Amino acid sequence: MDQPSRSAGTVRPGGRTARVRAAVLEATQDELVERGFHGLTMDQVAARAGVGKTTVYRRWGGTPGLVADLMNELANQSSPHADTGGIEGDLLANAQSVLDAITDGRLGATFQAVIAAATADEQAAAALRTFYLRRIEEWAKAVDLAVERGELPRGTDGGEVIRAISAPLYYRLVVTREPVTREDAERSVARALAAARAGAFVAAEPAPAPRARPRAHKAVRAHPERQG
Amino acid sequence: MDQPSRSAGTVRPGGRTARVRAAVLEATQDELVERGFHGLTMDQVAARAGVGKTTVYRRWGGTPGLVADLMNELANQSSPHADTGGIEGDLLANAQSVLDAITDGRLGATFQAVIAAATADEQAAAALRTFYLRRIEEWAKAVDLAVERGELPRGTDGGEVIRAISAPLYYRLVVTREPVTREDAERSVARALAAARAGAFVAAEPAPAPRARPRAHKAVRAHPERQG
DNA sequence: AGACTACCGAAACGTTTGTCCCATTAATGG
DNA sequence: CCATTAATGGGACAAACGTTTCGGTAGTCT
């Protein structure tokens, strides 16, 4: 939200500023791995980065600002969706990357920290939301391709399929706080795929004819013959 | 973990102690509604409850302890699973109760606070885990009944179905931080149900014969002929 | 009713956290 | 290479936080 990465107008993005930012973000990540978000202190980060405490407060405001900036940094490094040629392979790749983001030591600590920070700070929440909406949008393309290949019903909402795969993993991470395993990821894919094939991810109401809307109260069913 | 509700051995659960606890927990909830977990301070809670700051520190230790105790209190008030006669109605009731727990002002603030607290404190995490595992276990019965009625494939994992319904809602709440609506809840039920009917929630490997294990890599399929 | 004692509460205390001031450093532009 | 000035860094400062002490209040038991 501020000017951590690149400032407006007539400032100097030159060497020192960038160097300080890199050192601070790296120190932040180290601290997150060792102590988690609640154990993150501005003082400690400044000391570890070898910069003045004042500087860290001035540029990031507080620990939520630090993790938010870190998240924005990760957002710039996000990779494109997989394209294995089949929808199951793509979705498994997606689930695997979610699993990494959760369980991998350094990366996992960062993501969990941002989730924690987002519960307390709107800036961190915005960074989190932006990151995931962008990520969902990217991976939704894989689903769209599968629809075009005829692997999934026409009209399937790609973004929702991607969410459906991530959701159970985050549920275990944040709500029930159980360990999240590779098997969980595979099951998640299998289930989302089963629902998608059954047409449960086809948008309910395109509403072109506003006449006697079909209140689907029993279950949502696929209509593959509808021309998208 | 301490002795908030009822102490061990030769203590006095008498009037005053219970009165103090009630006042403190209510003040805690009020503060959570107004300021959220990160704005919760022991000082403020004590003042609002009209009790001494020392007392709150002594009995609850810190703000995570407060929300953990609050969660334990809610756990005691949890209601049994719905039984509408059909699995879809039951699952919709479940989704609705999750939705309430998330969006309802007072209740929602409490649950979100516990989720936030759990990211920082093991005591709060334990309270959260216990609450949800118990809740899942309770609602899984509704799925089991549906299996017995023949509405779902034999061997369907009830707990996993219940998780699958809650997961997308919490995902929106905690990760993408989008508003969670009634439509989200209904969609969640429809999708979980579609996957369940397709047999995607049938346990993959009962593994009685450890010979040449069937690596199900294509998709998980139902085996309704297995004798439970 | 009276003694016992578990529990509570007000205030003082040391520690941690965040802010401010001002001298110093080092990019930038000529 | 030098002047300019954005940005940094150390240290002093105020506020918030959590802990400790000790006197007071009110259940509990006989």
C-alpha cells in the first residue's frame, strides 16, 4: 500500500533502499520460520537485517506490513498453471503446489504468517486476497482448457473448481489444525473432479430467459447440451 | 487447560467464581465484536467485566486463553445433527449452521477470533480442533444414516463429507477473504453431494490383503458391494 | 454464628513496544 | 568530483503490557 518496492515520483530506487528491503524481507522470513507470526517483532527483524529499527517502522509500519510486503513479493514470483495435457494431472499439480505452500518449511511459514496477519490487518488481508484471486484466475485456465477438450461439462466454473481443491487443505490447516498430507491433496482432487464431471460446477443460472426460473433445490445437474 | 470452569479437588466452585467467569467471558465476547481478536486487551476486558485485571491474568493467562475458554463454552452448547429425513436437507442444515457461525455478528466474531488466536497459541488451537472434530463426528452421523437409507454409496466417509461442505466456506472466510453468502453454502452442499453420490468419499483402501496394492491413480470409485 | 481460607482487587513495579529527534550516510545530477 | 537531499541509524522518550505484592472479600465448614 505504501512505497516499499518502488516509490512515486522523484524518489531514489537506488542501491541502498533496495538492499535494505531485501535484507529486511529475508530477515522477516527467517524469523517467521523460527518463531512464527506472533513471535515476529520489529526489533528482532531490524537487528537480524542489520538495519535501524526506525527504518523498519518507517517503511513497513508494523509486523503485518512486513508480511504483506513479503506476500506481494511472492505474488510477483507466481508461476503459470500446469498443462500436463489432462485435467487430472493439472489439478494434481495445483494441489501439490498448494501443499507446498502450506507444508514447506520456509514457504509454509510465510503463508501461514500471512493468513495470521490477515486476521488482524487489512493491508495483509488485501495482499492475501489479491494473491489468491490472481492465482485462482491463473489456474482456472487449466479447467477452461479441459472444458474445451471435452473432459468436463460445458459451462464449468473453473475458478470454483480450483477453490474446491484448495479449500479442504486450508480447512485442515486453519480450522481443524490437523496435519495436511499428500493423500489429502489427492483426495481433494478426486472429489472436486468427481463433482465437476457430474456438472456440479456448472453455473446455476445464466438467466437469459427471465421466465419461471428453474429453482434447482434437489441438486445441480449438468446440461452438456446447452450451448455456451 | 487450567481451571476456568471447574477446578480439581478441594476448591470452591461457589457463586462468586462462576459469576466472575460469566462476566469476563461476556465482556470478552463484547470486545471481540467491537474490536476483534487483535484489539482484545486484558485490561479492557477486566474493566468491562468489572473485575480486577489481576484476576483475569491469573485465571486465563492472556487473550488466547480467554478465547479458548469461550470456545470451550460454546462447545458445551453445541447441538445435535439435523435429521430432516433426507441427506440433502441435513447437509443444508449443516451448511447453514456453519454460515451462521461465520457471518452472525456475535457468534461470527467469536469464531473468527478463535481462528485468529489459534494461529498464535496452542491452547486456542486445541480448543478449536476439539470443537470441530467433535462437531464433524456429530454431523457425520447424518451421512451414516443416509448411507443406511441407500441415499449414498456404502463405505462413504461421513466425516469427510461434512468437512467438504464446511471447507469452501472457511476458505472464503480466511484465505480469499471474500464475503460468504447463502448461495455459497448451497453450492457447497450441491458439490459435496455430487461427489459423494459418485462415490468419491468411499475410503480408498480397506487393505485386508497386503498383496499388490491397487494404486488408484485414475479416480476413487465406489464399491457398493463391499460388506460393511 | 464464627473461623478458615480460597479467591478477588488496587496499586506499584519492571519490561517490552512503538515514536520522535537529529546527526550521519550515500544515491543522484551536474 | 562536488553539492544536494532522500533515506538511514542511534538513542532518548512515552505508552502499553504483564507481573508481583499484599490487604480485602466472601464461600465453606463446623
